[in-house]
Amino acid sequence: MKANLNESMDRNNELSIFSTRELEFSKVEEEILESLRKLLAPYPNTEAANGMQAFLKNSQERAFHVNRACEMICELTHCAANQRQIRFVNNLSSYSQELNLLMHLFDYFGSSSGNMTKIAVFYTLFNAEHSKRWPILAKLVSMAISVNNADILVVTSSLACQLNSEFCSLIVDRIVYDFIFLYPDNIGKLKELPLSVPTFCNIFMKTVTEMYGQRDANSQWTNVPNILLEVLIEWIEKYNAQLVSAMIGVEYILCMPVGQAMSSTLSPYPGILEWIILSSLYEENKKSQQLFVKLHNAVCGSLVMMREDFNRMLIPAKIVVSIIQRIKNALEQGTSDEKLDDCLIRLAQIIQVSMHSKAIYGDFHILKMKLDELLMLKSNRLLDIVVSCLKNER
């Protein structure tokens, strides 16, 4: 009984901080306005910026959005306070409350396209200071995918550009759980996403390559789910133009801090290339091996067909250098010649098409030096030809 009393007191204390009675209207209002200012700072004298000025003058509209934000903050906090019950007790009232909250959030943000005020409210609710709310957002994103709501996914993409990898991992992990493991029959919803939210898909691909495969030189290979590989292959084969365009498109530029490199930051190519090349050394599953070959062909095809007017900063040379070092580690540990030959052929082909499309950038002197060192340990005719071309061009 004492434990229940303490838990109740903890819950009441947390709720009292954020309850609608204690929330200062002006504080929430200022947070929303500050989010608006940050969103629109790079774009003075634009229609959106002028819209913000109109919003500032319209007290009725301002009160509506601030009130809705206060309601959602209260509900989000109440949900966070009940996380212990949700985890360890089959508490139907808690699940019901969470579902009501998700519906409330969906109702408000499900039509946020072009509405800078709603986007600002979204930033206010789910910024880095409120990471405890991210699990709820992850479920909201999964719900949005299920019902083909692009607005929530677009605004989540914008926030993901501003936050750390922890945020992206939490969101993507929920999607993988729901659509890959829990309801794989619903995978069609995931396959359609590049048509409406290519930026979200780029973030998804970049994040999953950090969750699976060999995350660093000292970690073990983590098998990539075959269904996930099939999704990525279909995305790259069918929607390559949309995905690459999104790396430098208006939707992405809007969400980036001023002066930050764009396409290189969002590009999923570095992680996918690591998968393709290193899987030939570490992947043992026959079906997965076949899928990695298909993924390799799809990526090479996408790089070859890249339009000349695209910003080509997609693959940093230092990533290729890192992959070469891992291949050298595998050589030292002892790997079959068949696996090594396959690995070096993939490496050579990737470098070749990256050079052709000018998608690779960075310190080519170090890249050339590391390739020479690799060829001294293990000869490969195709890689030798590629290195010669690299020396001639650079």
C-alpha cells in the first residue's frame, strides 16, 4: 500500500508541473513563437514569414493554437507518468488514454501541410527537451503510415533533420517492429512511401543502415531482415529520382539549419554501400546474399542514372576509406578467397560508378593510398583498373 501511495505521489507531482492549471499560457505561447522564428529565420520577406506576422496580430488564432498545445502537453505528460503502469500492468484505462491521445494528436497534425503554426506547435511538443514524448510520436508516425497520412511524416522528417540519431532510431525502430515483424502483411504501406514522403524515406534508409549490419569496426555483423532489404531494393529501383531529388529539394532545405551541408547529411548511400560491400564477407544466409546482390545492382543503377544537375555530394570518400580498413581487418583475420574476391569486385564497381556520376567527394589522395595498400595485400584486376582511372582523373 505504501508503494502504491508513493507511486501515486510521484505521478501527481509530475502532473502538477505540467497540468493545464499550472501551465502558463504566455510561456507556451512564447515557445510556439520561438519555434516559428527558428523555422522562418532563413526566409525573411517570404509569404510564410508574412503569415507569421499575421499570426502574431491575430489573438484569436493564437489562442486557439496555444490552447491546443496546452491540452496536448497535459495529455503527453499524463501518458509519460503512466509509463510504469503501461509496461508492467495490463491497464486497459492507460491503453485507452494513450489511444485517445494519439487520436487527438492525429486530428491536429494530420492536416499540418503548409501550416507553419501547427509545425511550430509540433516542434514545441517534441523537441530535444521533451525526449520522453518521442515513444508516443513513434506510434503516431506508425499510425500515419498505416493510413497514408503524409503531413505527419513530413513534419516528423523536418524535426528529424534537427535532432540527433537517437530520435531517428526510436522512430525507425517502431516502424520496423510494426511493419516488418508485427504486421508484415501490411508492408505494402511502407513500399508506397517514396511517392509522398521521399525525405522521410531517406531518413529511414540512413537510420536502418546504422541499426543493422556492422556498425563499427569492432562490432559483430547484425543480420538485416530480408523484408527490409526487399523494401529498400524496391524503393531504389522504382523511386530513385524522387529519393535523390528529396536530398536537395525544397522540403529538405526548409528543415536544415542555415549553412549546413545538405545532400551529404541526408544521403543514405554511405550506409547502404557498407551493407553491400561488407555483406559479401559476413552474411551467411543464402536468401540474404541474393538480396544484397540485388541491392548492389539497384544502387549502381541509381548512381549511373543520376542527372547531371543534381548536387553530387552523396558519398564521402572517408566512408570508402573506412570500408577499406574493415576489408583489411578481415584479411588479417583470415577470410576465404572467394568472399574476398566478391567483396573487392563490389568495392571496385561502387567506386567506378560513384566516380562516373561524381557522387563521391572528399580527400581522394588518401582514398588512392588506401586502395594501393589493399591491392598490395590482395590483388584484384578490376580494382586495379579502377585505381588507375582514379589516379588519372584526380
